[in-house]
Amino acid sequence: MGKNNDSTNRGPVLDTYRKRIGKQDYKKSKSAVKDLKNAAQARKSSTGLNDILLVAVAFSVILASLYVMFYILLANDNPDNM
């Protein structure tokens, strides 16, 4: 890409930086990379529990609001019958 362009004078500092970055990937073993990928996948898939809890809380809030609404409406209907 821009590495072979001689018009820019970045010098050997950029080349050593690129070599250092390239060597870091080879230091990790394949099993370590696999473990990192599995851990990242587990974090992404753990949102299922959050979705279930969100639906349960929303359902509970709806039921509680209906209960309060009916309680207020029925409590004020006929106070003379008691």
C-alpha cells in the first residue's frame, strides 16, 4: 500500500513499528486466540437473560398498573353498600 512509496520520508521507525505489531500476533498460541473468541462470544450471547428479565419486569408493571386502576375504579363506585 503506502509502504513502497518513496516520496514520503518516514524512515525506518515506521518499518520497525509495523514489524513489532506483526510479531505480537504470532506470540499468541492458537488455543489462546480460541479462548478469547469464545469468551467474547459468551459475553455477546449472555444478553438472552437480560431480555427475559426485561419482559418479565414489563409484564409485572402492566399487571400492577391494571390492578391499581381497577382498585381505584371499584373502590369509588358504591361506598353506600358497605
